[in-house]
Amino acid sequence: MLTLCGFIPLWIISATSSPSNSVWVGAWIATAIAGARFAWLIVVPERRLYEMATWLFFYVFLGIAPMVQIREGIDPDTTRNLSHEYDLAAVAVVIVAEVALLIGLTVRARDSIEHAAPKRVVDRTRTVLYSFAVVGAALAYAALIGFSVLFAPRTVRGAAAAQAVGDDVVGTVIRGFVTFGLLIAVIAQIYNWRERRESDQNRTLFLIVVSIAVLALMVNPIASPRYVFGVVALGLVGAFGAYSTLRRYRVVSISAVAGIMLLFPVLDSFRHEAGKIESIDPIGAFLTGDFDAFAQIVNTLEHVATHGLSYGYQLLGVPLFWVPRSVWPSKPVDTGILLAETKGYWFTNLSAPLPAELFINGGWVLLIIGMIAFGFLVRRLDRGSQIAGGSGFPSMLGCVVPFYLLLLLRGSLLQSMANLAVILVSWFLVTRPSGSHATRASRSKHRAAAPVARQPRSGHGSSLAN
């Protein structure tokens, strides 16, 4: 706690200019709130992956980054000309969001998460069939855009993919299935293989090796967006046991802070020229477009002051992301794009953090209610991931969704929903209800009238699928 709330902020203060106002103190308070909670998550005897990822975002993107930007008096390079009269209000938005989040995290459900919904388990047959399908789709996609661009700079591969597939909803979903869909297939294979090994049943690594190799082609640090590569990498190491003990979980948590602050900006070197690693000043990195979340909250407040609230219209597009614009011409654009167009930025691929999404739709009321609800959801997800204490592997979704939360929290929500839908659909396709085998076993028992009931094959499912 002393490092996150004291040493790091003091280092930033000593390494940055003296500002003309004291708004940065509010950013320090926001940093201290997130840092204290993150430090608490490291020391308690629980592994809360979802909450860890949430506070990681608040600490780095809405705490440390605004401290640097406000003290230096420099706007991120993608969000110039901010209306700084809204800085103090933007800091207040962050702090209110953090407090509401803490309230939501402390609310206890009347019924435990274990009884909230039927569990699903990995199904071996479904996993194999889905794996062959998604591996074939990935190879077909690679052939369509050209194998030569798979390890080309991100801009080159992005242009090739846009030309071959397009940037509409269908193209986004296709790209999601050959990345996150393939990731879910690999994790399901790993979990099924581990269970068969523990049951001393026949098993093979061939499909796992092939699937991981294809996944490495589709998702790599050179051609893939850094958030996508990070989610895939952390999901894989989680499936292999990176969070299976408290000690490993703590190492990953601490490494995640260092990785986002130091390694994350370096990976942007591959965006334009492959193989060229740029040396980035740790302080200067927080002035880049990677850390535009706070700036976009400032732009949100200016937008609301000028144009008023959207009263839920921006959120309407989130559950209806799959509707083509040809069918719904007035479909809302990503909130990040809306803010960029309002400010007249030429670059529109900007973030819209969750507090900004809530505020632009419903002001302070929706911000508070929405963050409380989000905190409640995060706590339930952590309880349902089956690794609250002791040792054991996280659920399948617990390997992927906690780190995908970084994309959801950074926003825009509309932009990130397609891949989340792919993750959930893929998980559903490789799993089955946990009671299906038990039901069939009971029927077999009555038909056979045997003195000892036959047990379902343990190698056909895994209880870690939720």
C-alpha cells in the first residue's frame, strides 16, 4: 500500500512540473483510493481477478495518468485542446465512481452465486468439434487477408483485414471468433486434458498444440492490438495455472501494474514499423493517447454542458450492437467517436471509460447507480469463479473475462460488446449443463437395476467452466 499510494505518486510529483493549480491533488486522492483497494486485494487470502482488473484500470488510467497530465499541463496527443475548466469536475467523477464501486462491492446478495444459475461444464465432444471449426475458420481468414500480413505492423494488417472483410458488424464478429473464439477453444481443451490426466484416461496434446500455434498466428504482439494480445496472453497463462495459488495470483497482480505502466506503451512500437522498439520515458508515456481516459471524461463533461444528456440513447446501441447500420441508420456511434467528432479531432478511435459512458447517458444519478451495480456484478463474478480461497484453477471465463474488463472499462462499450459476445457464445458452445450427465446416470441406474450405480465418465466434463 505504501508503494502504490505513496512512493509512486511521490515519484511522479518529483518527476513532473509544479502546476499552477491544485486540481492534481484530487487525482492523487483518486490514485490513493484505487491503490489502497488494489493493495488490499493483494494481501487478503482471496483471488479476486475481476476486482483486481477493475482497480488496475482505475489506478493507472484514472489515477496515475491524470496526475501526470494535470501536473505537466499537457493533454494526451490524441485529445488536444481540452477545456480544462472541467478538470476538477472530471476528478470528482472519478472519485464518485470509485466510492460507488466500493459500495457495490460490499453489497451482499440474498442468495449465493452458487444458486443463482445452473453451472455449465466443459464437454469434450463439443470442444473438439468447435476447435476444429474455429481453427479452420482462422486459417481461412488468414488465407483471405494474406498470410504475409499476419506478422506485419498493425496498421498494415488492419488495412488488409478491412479491405478483405470490412469494418462492419459482420467483419468485427469474424475477427472476434478467430481470436477470442479460438482462445476459448484452447482453454477448453486445456481444462479437458487436465481432467482426463487426473482421471488417468487417454489424452493427446496434438489438438492443443495445433490450436495454440494457430492462435499465435492470429494474435501476436506485432500485428494485434495490445489489449487483444494482453487478454489472450493472460488468459492462456491463467489456464496453465498462473492464478492457481495465492502466491501466483499476487505475482500476476503486481506484474500487471508494472506491465501497464512500463511495457504497455513500448508495445505500441510495433504499430507502424515491425521490429523497431522505441525507448519511451515512463512519465512521457502517460501523455500519449494510450492514457486518454481522463481526457475523455473531461470531453464528456463539456459535451453534456453543451448538448445535454443523451438519456440512455448512447447505451441503447450496446445491447443492439449486432444491428447493421443499413437497418438502423440512426444507430448511435461509439461514445469515443461521438466525443471526438464533437471536439473536431481527426483521430476518432478514442476511449470512453465506463464513468464517461454512464455520465453522458444519465449524469450523476446514473453514474452512482451504474457504478454500484457494476461493483455488485464484479463481486458476484469473483464469487462464481470458484477461486475465492485455497488453491485451484479459475473458471474458463475467469481466465479471460477479468482481463477483458480492461477493454470494457476503457470503452467504448459499443465497440467492445462484439468480442464479449463472441467470448460468451464460444463458452456456451463448448460447455453443457452440469446436471446432464447426472440425469443420464440416474436413468441408466434404473434401467440396469444394478447394485452399484454407474458413474458418468469424468473425462467428459470439467467443473471449471463457469
